[in-house]
Amino acid sequence: MRLTEKEKTAIRESIREEDSTAEIFLLGSRVDDTRRGGDIDLYIETGLDENLLKHKARILSRLWEQIGAQRIDIILKPRNSPHARHSPRGEGHRDPLVMLEPAAMPHIQPTRH
């Protein structure tokens, strides 16, 4: 995973401030240690189901404050959405999906389906 500890911490904290129950996944080129460059692609399953654009904007703002302006793409899906959990892994999606260390966030536990 090509994220610094500072970036991982900033991602967790920025998202935690909006939803302490969120499940955070990294996907795209940053998962592959052999690649270079690339934006940060995040898939977040959240307990929030209203004002998602507002929450996404606040997350991005916090991230940019902590790690500087860079390209960050966020997919924010309500946990109760029929497309949650499976959207980023859909057919044709070649990049792996990696959960950002839930053990490091004891109050955020992944749900088992």
C-alpha cells in the first residue's frame, strides 16, 4: 500500500470525524506497491444516509489540510444501500480493494455479511 503513516492517519481521522462507524477501503493504483503516482481512491461505507455531498466535502477539506492538496477520489456509500460493499468490486474492476487497518481503529469494526 503506497500511503505514508501520516496519510493513513489523516484518512482515518478525517473520516472518523464524520462517521465513527465508517468502513474505509483503499482501492486503485495506491494499493499496488510496484506502481508510481496516482491519486488516492477511497471507498467508504457509512452509517450516514443524508447530506452525503456535504460529508464528502468536509472529509476532503480535512484531508487537504492535513496532507496537502492532491487528487483524492471518494466513493461514499450508505451502509444500507443495496449497492454497498460490492460496488467497487464489480465486474471489470481490476484493482484490489484493501481495508485500511481496522485493527488500528478499535471503535471501527468491519461488519461480516
